[in-house]
Amino acid sequence: MIRVSELRLELDEDESLLRKKAGKVLRTDPKYIEKLTIFKKSVDARKKDDVHFSYTVDVTLGLDETQVLRRCRSPKAKAAEEYKYTLPVNRRQSAFRPVVVGFGPAGMFAGLILAEAGLRPIVLERGKDIQRRQQDVNAFWQQHILNEESNVQFGEGGAGTFSDGKLTTGIKSPFIRQVLQELYEAGAPEEILYAAKPHIGTDRLAVVVQNIRKKIERLGGEVRLECRLENLILANGFIHGVTYSHLGQTVDMETDAVILAIGHSARDTVEMLYKNGAQIIQKPFSVGARIEHPQKLIDKAQYGAFAGHPKLGAADYKLSCHGLHQRGAYTFCMCPGGTVVAAASEKGSVIVNGMSTLARDGENANSALLVGIDPVDFPSEHPLAGMYYQREIEQNAFALGGGDYRAPAQLVGDFLADLESRALGNVQPTCPTGVTLTNLRYCLPDKVRTTMQAAITEMDKRLHGFALPDAVLTAPETRSSSSVRILRDEFCQCNLRGVYPCGEGAGYAGGIVSAAVDGIKCAHAVLADAH
Ligand SMILES: Cc1cc2nc3c(=O)[nH]c(=O)nc-3n(C[C@H](O)[C@H](O)[C@H](O)COP(=O)(O)OP(=O)(O)OC[C@H]3O[C@@H](n4cnc5c(N)ncnc54)[C@H](O)[C@@H]3O)c2cc1C
């Protein structure tokens, strides 16, 4: 197979032209191309007057490919191999079924691999199935009734289910391909296999998650919903079982391997682990707000005269600034054509996030604008101090919003001038529980607020309109990552032997794909443990 990169297509050109273009690079008649698949597709918008697509394709030729490569001498062509995931050998001797706690991306992929290896894992998930979870989330968004066990963070699919479903990641791992392939087979659009910025959309994610659960069950695994891990049964530092609760009943279950994929919002479970002696350390995290602009403004800033072209869809952006008040600020989880999400999981607290549907056709663009918080900023050296600091910010926001889950919000113009907002301008905020106009100085730490002010002005130089006075900031965004790390060794186990801290909550991932990859990694570690 030969991989040919940097094939340019104009916005109005058809993908059928790729054969001809690949043939030209290879100096080979396209009739010898037996198979062509798109490996990567991206929008090149570096020059606003020359927006086009750039493709990398894999071709199989009905000719000697080594000779073709030697003859064409193009830096755009190189030999490539198709990636194929292989399940590692199962060295486990134990008769116990492994337990996975949490059915977010990390737990889903850990469960899937263990099920494929024939270990019939039992997955415990504290939240409800997707349909009933959706009803609880609707009750929260429409009537402001929060269910602490079934919400945007907890339930089938984890935090990922109500996410935007962007599948970009900063990590490098051969398992990324496998994650995308599984998601595609479970119902995600084919484009995720090759788009430079793959995206599922929250609407399609629900289907994907349910199909992955069914696959685990078909392979002999079990996903037990509304089952919350309450405690670990330990003896001499080794895991012997777990205690979980289900609809008011407490159940003890024997096992010698527990993958803990609990996400970053299960503060009660983290406290339980700490009490049991798990080694937990502080970890930096970020705090900020969602910033909403009209999507048309972002399209214009990114695509110039090409804005609105049907093949381009809604434009995104990614911005960062360093060295502002000795801190960095960055945009995160940008949702083109999306909405702000009220994402609380604890009563009396407000947090926001963002999502979009597959179509990304909403009026507004939103993104988190975040500032890093280091352990030196935490109120104490206690390993869980960052977690309590997050909670304090969320509770302050609840009070500032009016005590009924409306989120505090401020116009960007007022934020920059440090003035309380009193009326909305041309941008309608989309937070489903509503917003209370205020001054965000009363809920964001000072260092976060002043760094955000400097960043907005700086970012406006790179994305014209970013500092639009009518743009709306809705706060706080506190849970872009975990505030703790549960230490683990090279076998992915923590000091409580047989316990595998996994995914975002344990501090080993940030986002859907990296959490899923970590799930695979921990499942491999279970398979490799021959005790
Ligand atoms: C609104 C929103 C939008 C997002 N958008 C994106 C995006 O576009 N792209 C992206 O990459 N990331 C996005 N994220 C982040 C992404 O969802 C997380 O990074 C990812 O879900 C982390 O995966 P995880 O499996 O480690 O944890 P989680 O997905 O948080 O899953 C943990 C699961 O464990 C369960 N659990 C916790 N404690 C217990 C217990 N004691 N017993 C049993 N079960 C328990 C929880 O109920 C939960 O279902 C978004 C998040 C949100 C909230």
C-alpha cells in the first residue's frame, strides 16, 4: 500500500478526482489503482483567499509498488501498512470476573477489550440507561431538578454521552485508530475515520454508546446500571472484592481485578479511595468560562469570502496565549454551531460545558476559555484540596446565579471593563438552565479573571471579533480535567494491588479518545497479569 499526501481539492471539486491526482504524484496511470481510501481530510484555511481541502489517501496498485515508489521519487508518496489491532494474549489465570467501574469512554473500551478476550467483565455504572438519563437531564435543564446520580456527568456513556463528540486528541497511540474503528462500527459517521477533526455529535453518540453496551453483552460481559461502587474489599493491600449499592440494596462481589474508570466528577468515590489508602496526589487543572459568539462571525474570521460554503460547515478555532500574568490561557473544546451545557452533578453548584449535534447548525459558536490553576494555588497541601477548591468555585457560582441553577454570565465588553452586565446585546446565551447577568469577578478567582481579560484582547488580534463586546461569557467551567491523580505503576496498578486507576478521573486522560485509549491500556494490563 502507498500513502500519498498533500492532494489538493478545491471546495467545488469532487472526490472522484483523487484517483487522477494520486496517479499523477505516482507517475502512474490511474487505471492501475485497484483501491483508494481516504486516510485523512482537512480544510486548509491558512490563506483566507485560498481555502481548499487537503487529502492523504492510501492506494493499492496492480503494479510492483516498490518500483513505482522508486520511479516517482515524490516526497508526497511513501510505503504504508494498514493498521490492524490485535488482542494481546490473555495470561490471566484467575477464575474471577474482572470488574470495571464506570461506563464512560474509558470503562466502555476497557469492558469491550476484556469481553473480547473472553473474561466476561462486570461493568458497574452508577447512572441510568441513556433514555432515562436523558429524561433526568431534561428535568434539570427545564425544571432545574438535579438528580445527583443521573445527569450530564453520570450515566450510561459517562460524561462523553452529552459531550460534543469531538474526537481530536493530543496523545499519540496506535490504539487511536482502533477507538475510531469501534466507534464507527457502533454507528458513528464514516468520516471520523479520516477527518482531521473528527466529530460525532451528541445526538449520534447516544446510539454509539448503546451499541457498544450491546456488543459487550453479546460477548458475555455485563453492564449493571444504577450500581454505585461504595467500597473496596481489601486484605493485605490486595483487592478481594467490591461493595456496591443497587436501588437501596448493598451487594458484595468477589474479584481480584478492578479497573476504576470513574471520571472526574465522582468526588465521593475519590474520598472513599483516599480513605482506603490509595496514593493520590494533587494535579493542575483549569478554570474559566464558556465564551459564545455568533457562528457567522467565526466563519467569516476563519474562512473569509468562503464563509458559508456548504462543504465547509461551521468553522472552529483553537487559540492560546502564554506568559499573561505568569499564566497561560487557552480555548478548549470549541463547539461550532453548538450550545452551552449546564453540567452540574452536585446539588447547590453550577458548572458549564459545551456540546453540539452532528449538524452543528446552531446560531452560536462556543468554547471554553480556560486558565491553568497549579497546586500552589490550592488552599492547602491536602491531596484532595484541588477537588474541594473546584467545588467552592462551583458553589459560589450557584449563589451568584440566583440559587436556582441559572449560570452567572457577563458580556465580554463588560468583562473587559470590569462592569456588571445588565442587559444582553445581539448574542443570545444558550445555557439551558438560563443565565443571570452579573459580574464574574464574584465567582472566578482573581488570577483567572485577569488572565482571561488579557487573553481575550490578545486572541482578538488573531481571531477578529473574539473580543466582540456583545459576546457572552457563562461561568464557571471547572471540570475540563481532573484535579487529582491516582498514582499507578507501569502495570497500571495503584498501591492497592489489583486496582487499575483509569481514564480522566484518575488523571491519565483528557477527552473521549484519550480516555478510551487508556481503557484499552488498562484492559491489556489486566490480561498481562499472570497471577
Ligand atoms: C458536556 C460535555 C462535553 C464534552 N465534549 C467533549 C468533546 O467534544 N470531546 C472530548 O474529547 N471530550 C469531551 N468532553 C469530555 C469527555 O466527555 C471526558 O473526557 C470523557 O468522558 C472522560 O471519560 P472517562 O471514561 O474517563 O470518564 P467519564 O466519561 O466521566 O465516565 C465515568 C463514569 O463513571 C461513573 N461512575 C463514577 N463513580 C462511580 C461509582 N462509584 N460507581 C459506579 N460508576 C461510577 C460515572 O457515572 C460515569 O458514567 C465533554 C464533557 C462534557 C461534560
